[in-house]
Amino acid sequence: MINSQDVKNGVCIRMDGRLYFVIDFLHVKPGKGNTIMRVKFKDVVDGRVLERRFNIGEKLEDVRVERRPYQYLYKEGADYIFMNQETFEQVPIAHDLITGVDFLKEGFICDVVSDASTDTILFAELPTKVELMISYTEPGLKGDTATNTLKPATLETGAEIRVPLFCNEGEIIRVDTRDGSYCERVR
């Protein structure tokens, strides 16, 4: 159990039979009355954001979570097979539990977050930026760089993003996995 005033970003709480991560918290001291905590939670399963208020000293059930590096091996049916980097154990993870799954390439190292008490996998997340090769894009016209125009490009994983006109097939680019945006070319 954890007191409501001890809540910090990243803490995992079990509430109403569901798991939530704290994404934001605020101590509020109104003019009269007791201090309260306003906390924003993100549901581990479906990603919905929920806001709740707690009185100071209220008890919450915290969940101990572990982050471990896992390597992505291959896709089998609807599951993605990952290997624990320490024990070499292979674990299947469902498609909807992986953030940035469109940019997942064999051999990538991902952080897998699991509930330490039950050993159930909560979710897997890719690094925020990954390097991928452009497998197809229309050729850009020479000298057409005056405006910040983007064109569609297909990456080696099959994901489609928008890239600047100067990017060509076969080039390696850095992509932000949170929103699928182009970051930069890799030299």
C-alpha cells in the first residue's frame, strides 16, 4: 500500500481491478479544507486516461513492475515472439500490447514491463527513436526544397510515413515510434 501523497510519475496502481500508471500528479491546497491530490492515470490495457482526486493519507494499492530488455525475434500468427536478454526465455506478446509495433524490426531490443507479483506482461515499448531503411518512395525533384513539403515513403517494416522531398530509396532514416514522424537522415 502507498499513501496518496507519495504518488509519483511512473508508479503503477491497482484500482477497481485494473492497472494504471501515474502520468501526472498535483498537490492542491484549497483556501479552506484539506489538501487533496489530483492524479492522472493511464490504463495499462487500453491506454485511456483517467483523472481522480484523493485526500491526503488515503491508501492506494501499488503494484511492483519490472522493466527488462527483450529482443524481438519473429512473428508467429497474431503474436510477436520476444527473447529475455538475461534468461534467453522466449515469450509471446500480443500485437495490441506493443507500442510502436509498426516500426518493429527483427533484432530490436525493447523494454518489456511486467507485473512482478504475477509475472504477467503488461506491455512492451520500442525505443523512442529507431533507424529504418526506406524501401520505396517517389523520387524528389532537384531544387524542390524551398518549402517544407513531405511525400509518402514505405519503410522496410511496411509502415508508411511522410518524409521530406530529399529522402530517397535505400536511405536510412531515424523515426519517432511514438507518433511515426520523420526525425532525420542517418549518415
